[in-house]
Amino acid sequence: MPHRRSETEAVKSSRSAEPTRDRILDAAILRFSTQSYDTTALRELAADVGVDVAYVHRCFGSKENLFRAAVRAAWQPERIFAGRPEDLAFVLARNALAERQPNEVRPLDIIIRSFSSPDASRVLRDVVEDDFIAPLRKKREDVSDRQAALVAAFLSGLGILRDVIGCNSVLEKEGGEFEQTVVEIIEKLMSGMRMGPHTNTIGKHSENLHFK
């Protein structure tokens, strides 16, 4: 299921039932999904949880590490890449087109607020490489780093159009014809843009490339 987080008050109310480190991570996800990396203060985040800021440092080491953990928790790569290699394009498409649930925090909610920060961008680059490109290539050994990065770029752009801009042309929910189109595009990106039964790539035979 997508990552969901309630409001800060609800996070506070669950203190007795949830380990402190997890509550700090919950609060960080909320903060980073509504504020930029640079304007998020660890002292305020610690106050959300009711702990001293020194404890936040003990749990995560630094603000960068906490930001990395928040993005990764929202992305949940272990869930995305848990299935069979042949199902990967479908899983990625279904995840991209899934209907947003109440109180759900998605990776783009965090990314769009902080990508202009040099410190955050460095973390985001590591997350893309370690939690998307690397596991995708492990799942599909025929996929190159560049092909995996193109899939990440396509899904990021699709997410921005859907979740940030709200472009009507791409707001169709999962399970329809649009999802099948997204699956096909992802599969083509992962297979080097091979078309039909042919093995010629886009670089050699771009005239044969047609997107429906």
C-alpha cells in the first residue's frame, strides 16, 4: 500500500504505541512534504515528537540522513521491487497511477519542495541511484543504468503532471487503457526501445519508433 501519514497531532497521540525513532521519521515525512529541506528545522521537528533535538541526531546522525530516510520511506523500494521481473513494468505503472489515499505522502510531495537545495539534491541523487536504478537493474539484469534512469525520468514527469499540475490528459486511474500505455512505454524504455519482434534500437532505426 502507498505510504500514509496523519497530521502532526495524530503522530503525537501515538507516542506510547510507536518507537521513538519511527515517530521522528513520521514527523520528518510530514515536515518535508510541506516545507523545503532548507526551511525544515530539526529543533521544530523534535518538538513535533516531544523529544530533544539531540535525540534526533542520535537516531539519524544528520539532517541529510533523516531526509534520505523520509524519501525512502515514502518511496518504499522494497515493496516496488519485491515481485517478479516480468511484472515490473506493470507494478511501476500501477504505482504511478494509483489513486491518492487520505493522508498519503508520496515521494514527489517531498521532492518538489526541496530539489532546488544543493544538499537535498545530493541526497535525492543518491536515493534515485540506490533505491531505483540499482534495484531495477538487479531485478532486470538486461536493463542498463541509462535505461533505468530514463524510466525514473518518465515516471517523475508523469507524477508531476498528475499530482502537481493536475493535467487532465493523464489523470486516468489505474486499470484502464492509459495504464496499458504506460506499461508499454516503461517496457520499451527498459528494453532499449525495441519495437515489436525487431531488435533494432531507436538509435539505429528511429524512423520505426511510434508511440500510440
